[in-house]
Amino acid sequence: MIDPKEKETLINSITEINAERKAWCDAHGVPMPEPIETLDLIMKKEFALQILKGEKNVEFRSVTQHYQSRLFDKKLGAFLDKHTDNEEIMDQCGMWGYCDELRPVKTIHFHNYNNDWYLDVEVLYNGYAIANKEGAESLHLYDCYDLDVLVEELDKKNEEERPVFFIFIISKVIATNLEV
């Protein structure tokens, strides 16, 4: 999985950023997104086995309406809808601001459609990755090179618009009925 030293550094960074976000939100009367205790996701068995073997540390999901409805905090969304005229709040909204609708995920329950198998994992961090050079390189820390090929293809086509993904950095396997 993730190098213990890197994991500790990441945990400290996340804790610091979350404290700053909370302080800003509290000072401006903005609610923080409600955490998701366990997110239920369908996955191919081959990818679950890669996680189990420690070969896969990052799970991606496209930023689609389906995943937005599951991962964005509706109460925070409603709050933001009521405050669209407040420039100070709106300037800090979105994936890189203090006020982000993305709910933190604590664990993920992966399984197939038939529920023949399951893999429960602890999530170290969930956020966003853009399919560009910086986005791909930021995932190298987790030994993840999945975006590199996509970025290379988009660069060859001179595509300016880049897809955005929800990412889940996997900390450890909690439980499974799979065997390696």
C-alpha cells in the first residue's frame, strides 16, 4: 500500500487543510459536508484483487451526475444556492476552495453485481484529479500511473478540455472474502 512515512505526511496535511476549511466555514456560517461512513461501489474483481495485493492504491470514478448525487452534500448545496449573491462565500466554493460540496468518505464497500465477493477498504483521502500533467503527477506519490496514458493521448490530440475524476486514496484493506 502507501509508504508509512508518506501516509503520515498526507494525514498531517489533510488534518491541517481540514482545520483551515472548518475555521473558514465556521467564521462564515457555512456548513461542512457530512461524511459518508461507507460508500457502496461496484467493481470488477480484477481491480479488487489488485487492491488486495497492494498493486492498486487509487480508485477513480468519473465526475458524472450519478456520482455527484452520491458524493456531494445536498444540504451544503442548498446553502450555496441561497447564497449565490455572497461573493465572499462563492469565491471560496468548488474543488479547490474552502467550501467544497464533496463529502469525505471513510470506508468503501466494493463488490460485484451479484455480491459474490466483497472488499472493504479504509479511505485515506478522497478528492479530485484532473486529467492533465499536474493531476497525473500528483498521483505518482501513491504509486498510481493510471492517468499518464490518458494525459498523453489528450496531449497528442491537443485537447484543451480535460476530464475530472473523483479519486479515493486507499489506506488499507479492512475485510474481504476474496483470496489472492
